[in-house]
Amino acid sequence: MIDTAYAFAGALTGLAVGMTGVGGGALMTPILLLFFGVSPTTAIATDLWFAAITKIAGARVHHANGQVDWQVAKRLWSGSLPLALLVVVIVSLGTQLTKVDWLTKVIGIVVLITAAGLLAAPKLMTYARSRRFSQAGRFQAMQPVLTIVSGAVLGLCVALTSVGAGALGSVMLLFLYPLRMTPHRLVATDIVHAIPLAVVAGIGYLFAGMVDWWMLASLLAGSIPAVLLGSLLAANIAGRWIQIVLALVLTMAGIKVLAS
């Protein structure tokens, strides 16, 4: 039976994901920890599959609008998927993540870094643009390697905490591709990159029996209609103010997670 509280939480997160590409992990995991009292490993495991399925729905709309930068997505996957797969192997071999008492703290720290990244995104993009023009050749030559390294960092963060693919990913792409990434292309590419990453990272937790399927169904009941709506609105609404609100919410959530 669908739980309306979970469905409402899913709808809020899905709307944010559709409009900004951010929120699948950074917003949902703290919600599950703080408001529903879900254990860290169950929250991470369930949220990975929630993010993957929700973003599939949103990605179809963005792909239809021709906004996905597939070359950049492939570079990110080259780094993120192997690292996520490594964590999957570790989880599948029976590592007892439930006994890692610092896992909640790690989630809180990553959420705070995510919030800081969202707030600093315009300044980072301005700095990146100045470098793009002053050191054009060197900047372009380093883009592929730095994108793969960024993907590796995202893969590790997402596999361990379910946080980072959207928010941290968007900040990294703004810094690495300040001219190429228009707002809509950024959202679309960020969402597409996150889908296989969440699936690969979620496989280990799935086989370890950590996914709460009833909770997942309730979250998706709210998120799928909302992410479709958000994806349609993304082409007509500037997402910066939403990012600022998200950053403030994530800051408060991160502090509360660390203090809990």
C-alpha cells in the first residue's frame, strides 16, 4: 500500500530533479534519515534505485528535446562506473556497512559539500570562463582527463552515500565546460549520467537485501509524475533560484545529520 508521506517526499524530490538535475540523493537521503528515521544503509540502497528510476522518466523528456551532451556523459561514465563497481564488489562480498558508524557522518559531510558547491557555482563558472579564454589550449587539452577524474569522484561518493551525482556533478560540469554547458544541457547531461551510475551502485545493495521495496514504491508514486512535470518546466524556468533554496535546505539538513 502506498504511503502518502513517502509519496509526498518523492514528489518534492522529483520536481527538483526534473527542473535542476539535483536532489535524487542530496535531498532524498537526508529526508529519509531525518524525517522517517530510516537506517543509513537502507536509505542509501533505496535512494539509489529511487534516483535511477526517477531520472529515467526525466531523461526521456530532456533527450526528446535534444539537450543531452553524450560525449561529456561518456567521459563521466569512464570514471564513475568503475569506481561504483568497485564499491559494489566490496558490498557484495559481505562488507557489513551497517556496522560502519561513521556512514551517517559521511552523508552529512557530502551533503554540506554539495550545498557549498551549489552556492559557489556562479563564481566557479566565472573563474572557469576566465581560464577558458586565457589558457584555451591547455584548458581544452585537460578537459577529457579532468572529466574522467571528476566522474571517479562522483562514482565513489554516490556508491558510498547515494549523494553527489546531481549536485556535485552539475558544479563539476559548470567548472569544466563553462561555455559548452547551457543551463538546460547541464540538467539533461547530469540526469543521464546519474542513471547507470545509480543502477551500478545500487546492485551491491540490492543483492545484500538492503532495499526497502515498499518504501521505494511509495516514493516513486510521487516522484515520477513530478519529475515529468519538472522536466517540462525546466525549459521555461530559470533553475538558479531553486538551486539556492536547495543549497540552504541541504545546509540545514547536513548540519542536522552531523548533529544527530
